[in-house]
Amino acid sequence: MIIPKDLDQAIGLALRHFWQTRDSQLKQQRSPNAQGNRGAVTGGKQMDCIIELIQSILTANGVPPDTIFTDSDLELPGYYRPNKKWDLLVVDRGELVMAIECKSQVGPSFGNNFNDRTEEAMGSALDIWTAYREGGFGSQKPPWLGYFLVLEDCDRSSAPVKVRSPHFPVRKEFVDASYKKRYEIFCSKLLLERQYSAACFLTTGRDPAGWIWQACPAHELSYHAFIASMLGAVLAHLNEGGRP
């Protein structure tokens, strides 16, 4: 198993790309020519460097490049819906080895987006595991599923949040928990309930001078733990299949 010695630095570079891409998207969004095209401007490319980093780690560990999908052919069948597009797949000789979902959230609005992110993650897990149970992937072993989340670390995401539940009490771990803490609890419970094989919860922020920082609030949700779990699963598959 080859885990880059400079993984922390590589993640840092990926986060710099994350912020630069976001700045570029916002600049385009504010352009007069962007009117009516908000979805294309604000969608999808912020996490590309994270995906590319994971891909490079897989190939460095002997995963055949033609089994890794990051740009196209990312759809997998579901049970409650026809299919769902993931961010990275490894499909080897007709077997789904692994699938990764990458998401991010940057302020200023954290409330509604938190609900959207959690519902998406839970729904994706339920859909693919039910499809697997119903034979959607044949008779193969269960695939490895990964969830990688990047959250802006700022005053709004770190401040305590009141929760309203007029009829029944909420669970005590959510009382006065910030959105950052809520995401940590959520990702931990995804692992506890075995909805995902591994989850990474990575926070990042920057100061007015442009200095960028990063942190993983929980060890079991760190990118080190995520990468180790991913490689353990994919290398076990390759060894079982007789690949070098």
C-alpha cells in the first residue's frame, strides 16, 4: 500500500485549487453575460483536484487506469431511481469495486444546504445498497463506498445553531451544535450505520491575505483514514482477482 508521504501537502494544493475555482466561478456569475446561466457557472468543478488526487493514488498502487472512471461513464443503477452519477468509480472485469461521492459547501447559507447535503448522501447510500441487495450488480461482493465532504471553516459554520422541535426533543448531540459539528456527527453516523465504507470530513478556510488552512475534526473522518480504507479495499480486490 503506497500512501503519499506528502499527502498533507497534496491536499493543501487541492484546496488551493478549490478556492481558486470558486473565485473564478463567482467572477463569472457576476458577469453580465452569466445571466440565465447560473447553474453552469456555479456547478461542479471545485472538487476536481480532490478527485484527480484520489485517481493518482489509485494508479500509483497498481489500479489499472482503464478501470478508473472520473470524467464519463459514472452512472450506476439504482433501486428507487433509474441511476445516479457518482464522482469516481473503479469497475474491474464487470465488478463494481468502489464508488466515491465528493461534495462541498461554502457559506454564507449553511442551513438549507446542510439539509440538502445530508439528504443526498443518505439517499444515495440507500439507493445503491438496495439495488445491490436486489441483484443490480450481479453476485459480486459488496462494493466500497466513499463520501468525501469539504466544508468552509468560518464564523457562520462554527457558531452554535439553535434547533426547533416543538413536539418532541431532538437528540442531545444536536443541541447548540454548529453546522460544522452537525456535519461531523452526520459523517460519523454514516460510518456507524455502515451506509458508507469510509467518510472524509475536511474543513478549510482562508484569511483576507489568502492564507488557506485545513483540518479534519475527527481522526476516523480524516483523509488519511479515508485513503487507507480505500486502498485496503481496492488492493484486496486486485489480489483476489490475480492481478499483479
